Amino acid sequence: MLPNPQPATPDMDRVVSGLIYLTMHQTADYLFGSDNARQALSRLFRMKSNRFSHQFTEVACLSGKIAGLVVSYSGRLIKSLEIPTALRVAQAIGVFGFLRFVRQALPLINVKEAAPDEYYISNIAVLPDQQGRGLGSHMLHWIEKKAREQGFDKISLTVDIENERALSLYCRTGFN
């Protein structure tokens, strides 16, 4: 039986930020710079009130070790997290890094990730050596249940069109 995800804690930053990076490596490198992306995600994960925070992250453990994660929240929160996330990014990567981040993020400003009445999956990942065991499907079903319990009947997510493994998972589990 696979474990249900549990709330993440800031001290999990090294493993969890690596998993978040797995879900968005090219985008993270683009936004934060390839030299800073993993460190920026680690710092943001430890902080509160940002889109990469431990506050919105659950981890699934196998044999006592983190094997996967899901970062998710209400679509209503996306807009309200914009400014706090920007402030935390500035704290995490400094003024010059922040200016780079803003310049790189401008083309993405009109991307609609989720409507206010949708539950949003920002990131979902399973460690490569744990893939193929059903953990990703299990976490998606768990998030669906969590969303329903919070009154949502729609879930939204974004995925890199070249991520065939993730696309296959989402199709198998009913995401269109």
C-alpha cells in the first residue's frame, strides 16, 4: 500500500527542492539562472508565503525516505501569491538575481494556470529511481480527494509538452 502524502517541513529543503527542480528544470534555469536555480528553489521552499513554499507541499515517503512530492493550492491563491513570491525571490537571490527573474518572467505574466474555482497542482514529482511503482498516480488521486474535500470539482495543472512521461501519467489518470 502506498503512503498518503504528508505536510512538508522546511528542513526537507535539499531533497524537496531537487524534486521541484525536476519538474521545471528548464524553466527554473531560465527564471533563476542555471547557476542559481536549485539554490533559489531551496531557499524559497524554506520560506513562507510563496508559490514554492513548504506550506503548499506534501511529500510521500517510501522506506522512510522522501520519494515524491506535490505542490498544490487553490486557484484563488495564485493572484494573492504574486507579490509575496516576488518579495521572497528577491530575498532568495538578491537584487540582481531578482531583476533577471523579473525580466525573464515578463513573457509569462499572462499565462493562466488556474481559475479561482479550480484547485491547482503546481508541481508533482517522483524520484527517478522510484518511478513506475504507482506513486505518481497515487498522489494525483490523493490530490483529487483533497481538492474535493475543499469544495473544488476542477483541478488544473501545467506540464511541459515535451515531458512525455508526465503527459502519459496525466492521461492515464483522467486529466485531459
